[in-house]
Amino acid sequence: MSGKTRTIGIVGLGGVAQAHLQAINLLDNLNIVSVCDIQPGLAQKVAEISGATAYENYRNLIAAGGIQLLMVLTPASTHREIVEAAAAASLPVFCEKPIAVTLEDAEAMVMACEKADVKFFYGSSYRYLPAVKKAKQLIDTGAIGNIQLMTEQLIGGNGLANYCELSPIHYPLGGPGGPGMGLVDHGVHLIDVFSWYAGSDIVSVQGRGLISGGPPVSEFMVMQFANGAIGHLLYNAATFSAALPNEGMFSRGQGWLADGTITEVGLWESDPGSLSVYGDTGSLRIFHYTNALFINTGNGSQKIELEGRPAFGHFATQLEDCLTAISEKREPSVTGVEGIKALKVLLKVYSQISPSDVIASQ
């Protein structure tokens, strides 16, 4: 990014924000003007490093002004009130995934921005990962024919005794929830990416998702698309990986593992997460975090060269795109409507859960 200096404010400085902050260092001509977090001292610590002004109340940050984009990196349950406050101040908003916990909140956020004529950028960061993006280009050029099946499974962790879910501030007790690499917090990425790849609407959903505060169970989702393609997700973070030694690879990027820890560049990853896309003339294996892509069109797997910033640099690519949209006065590449669509699909799984399941979890 070059030219005039851009200014941003950040609300929420937890885990994912640290990845964003790391990536922001890759961008020139960008000034973090203000940062906010309710944890005492955290905003001040980040402010000292970035040269920003620290706040513990997001309303004070918004009122102070001086920014062109507000990044909302707080837990999903808090998104609505912050986004609506930004819209009221005519401030463009970037909102992390999932867009919200309830459909009512998600639609209210998008409506508030539309009424205020404010740009709303939905944080579908996987679209900016080099391997995921290149796979989309290959699919669009017909490299693997018509898509038949898309899959991801993320099974592992450190066993039941060490299982840990996200706190109720993220996902209120009794509702959709689970660990950071479960169906709600992670799978929402794949709902979006699979829809993006298929270029088709999801017409039916079956599955099971974890309840916040409830016991860990295996989660799954089967999506059927209007064009006949199937998407399948399978998750369990309360067991152990069954990967064999020769199935790993050295990571060329950073990313989150099944147990929520972060893999680093250059380290051996014994069970790297991946997506598989099967067409009628070929298939793709997409290692989104370790940054590798393979295609098989009948002559064995061939590695595809990638360009762009691997994780966590993809957050910088995403932010760059948002700021360019503001300066060029164009629509966001990924709007709040996409966030609503992904949440609707996710919540269809939870509509299949009986009341007794929810009561038992509380």
C-alpha cells in the first residue's frame, strides 16, 4: 500500500487482534490512531508499542475521531452495539467473523450501516489466504471441472481432559459455541469459502454443533448446493490426531491448530489443516495455513506456486483491500450480506437441536 497515510482504530485486542497487529506491521503508510480494550492495561500496552491513544470504552474512541476505518475485533456477542455506534458516527467498519451470534443482531448491524451509508466490511479472511485464493482462480478457469464435493475435517487437540471452549463472552451459555477451531468460530469460514467456490446457493443443511457450556461432541455439517455440489465439515477438538509421521509438512505460514495453539513459519506441522475440493476432471488439496496447494488432474498431485502473503500476513492483504475500497469509493469485496448468509447456514444446524439438548447443557 502506497500513497497517502491511512488511519484506523481498533476495538478489541484479544487473540485474533494480535494476529491482525502483527500483519499491520507489513503495511506502509498506515497509522493506528486509537486502540481499545476493556482489560485494564492491555490497550495502554498496545498503544505504547503502536504510538496510538488507548481507550477502555469504545464510545470514547469513536467520539475522538481521526480514523477512516474502525476494526471491530471483539467477541461476536459484542459486535452489534459497537457497529451500530460506528454507523451512527458515519464511520466505515471492519467486523471480524462470525458477524454476530444471532441473525437479528447481524441484520440490524448491516441495516444500520446501509441507513447511514457506511461501508461494512465482513472479515472473511480465508478468501485472502494465498492457497485459498489461488484455488478459487483455478476453479473459475475450469481447472478441475464442475465441483462435486468440498471437505474439511479438523480432528485432534490434547484429549478430553484438556478440552477448552471459548468463554461465554464470545458465545453465551446455552447457545451455539465451542472451541476456537470448532464449527461456530472456525467452520463459519468454510461455509463462506465453500459457497464462494461453488458459486451456488446452499439449499439444504444437516448437522450437529456444540452448545456453549455443554459437553464436547463431534460436530458435523453437510451442505447441499443448488448446483448439486456437497460441502462437508467434521470437527472434534477433544481427542488426539491420528495423523501418521509422513503426512506432515513444514509450515510456510502461521495458523491455528485443532487445540487452538499457533503454528509458526518453518516448524514441522504433523497434522496440517487442509481443504479438499473434488471436481469431475480434477481435485485440489489446499493447505490454507501452511501455505501449499496441490492439483491432481489424473497424473498425480502437482504443486502449484503461490503468490501473496501467507498467514498471518493475509490479514494485511485483507485490510489493504478494505482501505482501497474506501479510497476508491467502491463496494467492499466481502460485504455484511456474506456474513449474514454464512450465519444463516450455521444457525440451521442449531435449529435441528432439541430443547432438551440445550437445557441439558446449562
